[in-house]
Amino acid sequence: MKSWGNNRAGQLGDGTPTAPTRRQAAAGTVGVDLGVKYLAVLSLPLITGNPDSAFVENPRHLRTAEKRLRKAQQALARTQKRSARRHRAGQRVGRLHHAVAERRATALHRVTKQLATGFATIAIEDLSVAGMTASARGTVEAPGRKVRQKAGLNRSILDAAPGEFRRQLAYKTLWYGSALAVLDRWYPSSKTCSNRGWQNPRLTLSDRMFHCDTCRLVIDRDLNAARNIAQHAVPPAPQLAPGTEESQNARRAPVRPDGHQAARHAAKKREDTGPPGPVPSQRSNPLASNPQHQEQAQPF
């Protein structure tokens, strides 16, 4: 069996890789644009030789289970409070939601592992999920527009789980020796031409194709955004392997300045450095330690 050391530039003692494999290095950097129509659109195909693999379909697990969830929640609403039938109906609703969460997590794990093991660097956007899923209801003085449509969009965004997608990539890139690069959330990745850098400020969400007026490029807007993410995402700063970096202890003394022996001598406790003397008794006489009290305590 081929060992990890024959295929990797370095690894820790426990087998955790510190550098990408030759296959990951040859694949390079891939940009990932998360969305609702597609779960993820990649700047490079996920499977070599299959261009369609750059578009990862969105399973829409919540929408698939929406009919069963609606019936279960209606049955729960018809039951009497604090009854055994209501308890059973609530358990059914909980099981359906748990099944949706499990299917969603399984789909995300499959895609994120393919990315972390197939590429040296995975570039994503720094999305503000809380801002993207904010309600459009507004206030009484300034009511919002298309509140129902925005609520449906919010459910679709949360069903795609972009935050969980990034969380899984964050630790899986450490597992498999790849790196995670993040693009600033204010960069107009969808409105910028990935070929010439020309920006179209009039591009709306309903425009599914990007047309460049400079180079006449016509490309899917999500694929164009994925290529921009791959080009402009900031790679992480080089980090030392876990356990080899220099740190400080509670007293801000360097733990590993020149080696283990020097570290043990550098970190000292706050104790008296004078010559050792007799150990005082644990129970002392408070009058004996104060001369004023000694004079008052002398017999007449």
C-alpha cells in the first residue's frame, strides 16, 4: 500500500497532511458560487472531462418534504393541547424535520469532501446569510414590497445552507491538505466580466446570462461569478503546522523560544528567589508577628 508520505509534501505525526497532494496541486484553485437555482456553480468541473459537473444541482430537500410537513403540521394544529395525540403528532413533525436536516447534511458532506480532496485551494464568497434572509416586511410607516416572495426566497436560501457549506469546507480543507480562500463580500462578482473586468451595474437577479460590452463575452452569470471568485479570493496566510508554532503561556512567557529545554527555563513561577529559609508553621500566633502587640502582651 502506498503511504501518505509518498504522495504528500508533508504531514504531521498523526497523519494530518500539511500540504496538498500532487493531484490537488495539479487541479489548482476552484471558485465556488453558492446559490439557490444551483447549490453551487464551480469555475472548474468537479469531475475531469465532464463540464456539466461544474453545476451542482440543488436538491431542495425542504421543498421535497413540504407536502408531508404541511399535512403533519395541520394534524398537529387540530389536536388538543397537553394530550397524548398532540404529543404523537408533534413527534411526527420532529421526525420529518430531522429527516430533512439529515438529507441536507449528507448532500453537503458529499460535495464539500469532493472539493476539499480534489483541489488545492477552494475559493468562496464571504456571504452574510443573516442579511440575505432578512424579512422584507418593513414597518407600519414604510411597509415592504413583495413580502411573500421574499419569504419564499429566504426559505430557499436557508434550505441550501450556505453557512453550513462554508463551515464544512473550513475543517475539511485542514483534514485533506487543501486551503480555503475567501472573497470580500462587497466585491461585485456577478456584475464583473471574468475575462476583461468590465462591470455591468444594471445586472439584476432576473438576468441569468452575463453579456460583456467590451469583449462580447456571453456566459452564465453564476459561472462568471465563480471564475471571479477563483481569481480574486484572498488565499490564507501561510500557517505553521499545529503544535510547531510559538505561543505564550498565562504569564506571556514564550513557550517555545529556542526549544523545549529553553521553554522550561523561561517560564517561571512568581516565587521568592532568595536563599531558602526555615519553613514557617502553618498556624502562627498573630501577636508574635507584630512588635506592638508583643509589648501589649507582656505581663506587668
